[in-house]
Amino acid sequence: MHGGQVFIPGFGALVTPGAAPKSWAQGWVDFPMGKLFVSRGVGTSILPVRFNALPEYVILDLH
């Protein structure tokens, strides 16, 4: 999801790919089956632009 690539404070991700809601652009998402972590990633898609969506890679340590 790349954090939405363009993130406006107080509004959120300007555009998210597909039919995913903006709340799924980054971070933890709760589902009835459990939790999902969405990374902002390190790249871009469609346009080579990032604004207020700093790139990241994540290491999750599962126990």
C-alpha cells in the first residue's frame, strides 16, 4: 500500500490501490480472524512520488 504514497495529515492517504479503505494504508488492521500489518514499503507504484509517507521495511518478531 506504500502508506498511500501521498499522506495528508488530518486526512490520511490520498489514494490507496484497489478497493482497500484508506485505514488499511499502513500499520495494524484488526480482522475477526486476527491482525494484519501493512508496511509502507520502500518503493512506489504508478507515479514515482512519496509525500509524508516515509519508506520503511519491517521485521516482525513472532513468538
